[in-house]
Amino acid sequence: ACMLCHRAEADPDTCGDKLQKGGLCAHVFCTFFTTLLFPQEKRRIGLMGFLPRDLLIAVWRAAQKHCCVCGQSGATIMCCKEYCDRWFHLPCAKEGGCVNQYITPYSSFCSEHRPEQDVQVTPELDTVCPICMEPVEDRQTFTTLVCPACKKAWFHRDCIQGQAMRAGLLCLQCPLCRDSEAFVVEMLILGIRVPIRLPTWEDNDAFADLGARHGQCNARDCLYPGGREEAEEEGPWELLLCSSCAAEGTHRRCSGLRDSTDRWECDSC
């Protein structure tokens, strides 16, 4: 189990990966959000830059703090609001309406002092989330958010969090108006984790085939001695693609074209 939140299993979108080294075990973001726990400049030291001594001190300190959500001891995160003495575990944050901002300096807020959207609008009747297509609440709440740009796109917090994890920082945008700048900033402030990476739909070159160029002669009778899939860089055996669809090709000679011909259209086009 993570030595900071005491969970063996936790939502990876909230807590991040679990790291283990030298008998220490902790979630990435449990370390980042733990109050008075600071990493070293060299991340190879200790557990991703956090010294074993500092982690143990944080655990000792947390043993005296009770979570304002679950009531159990071991809470490592204190609300950043001055004079507020509420503490909580990172996995308890969403359940208790607490907000953690996944950007430096990794600030945390309890449900009473969390940042709220400053958008004076309410959803129209029968408004649905554009991500899951299920109804949203009739007003702004912790679980219902609105795009700050168009003020028309309403969505569930869990839905936009899932979208952020798939899209990443480079591609996250409002599902309706496509605004990215104001939208991303607002989501980060409201506690949505937006990872800095390419979108998951580009993993493993998923769209590599879209950039592939057609590469064979589709003439009824291909005359080239090397076969339909071979061609030369110029001359009668250069492969021309259909200038309209680019989905079919021909050697110049196979379609009776002159060597000076640069454009050709297939029978379909």
C-alpha cells in the first residue's frame, strides 16, 4: 500500500502511478500534494527525488491528522487556505468535494475553500453532457462544470477528467466550441488533471495508414515488366495517382499517356 494514503488500490487518474524503491511505496501525486514534503533537485535520489527520511517524517506527522472526509488518521494533505486546519487523503478528495491543482505548486483546497467557477449562467432545460450524453444538474456544482468560453457546454467532472486523460495537454478543448486556452486553464484551476503528453488515440501509430500513399498500377492490363507495385521515378513507367481521389494509380504507358502528362483521373472520377 502507498505509505502516504494507505491505499493498495486507488484511482490512477487521481493518484497517478505507484512507485516502489528501497522498501518505500507511494503514489506519484500523493508525494507531490503531501504538505511540507519537498523533492530534491535530483529526481534519482530516494523515491523520485523525495528522501526516505522526509517521507517517514510526513507519515509520522500524518498519523496525528484525521481526514475531514473519511475520518481516519493518516491524512497528509492540508487545505492551502490560511487558518484552515482541514486535512484529507488524496483518494478521498473527490468524494469530499476537495480540489487538488495538478500544476506547480500543487495546491490543495478543502470543500469549503475550493475554487469555484465565476460563470453566471445556468443550463437550459434537458441539457446533456456532450461526452456521455447523460443529463447534467440544473446548476453549477462540484460535479457539474461549464465551459468558460462558450458558456453553453455543460459536462460532468468525471467525464471531462476522462477526456483530459485521453486528450492530454496538447489536444484538450471544449467538446462544443473547441476553445482550448481558456478552457484548459479553467480545468486546471478546478482540479482536473491534464497530463503533458500526446493524445492516446495517437498511440502505436494508430493513424499511420492515413498517411500511406497509394502505390500500385490499377490499369486493367499493367504492361510494366516489374509488376503493378513497381514504378520508376520518371518516364513512361512513372506511377501517376488520380488527381481527384489519389486512391488509384497507373503507369503512363499502361493508360496510353504521354511522358509529358502530369495529371490523370481514374474511371470512377
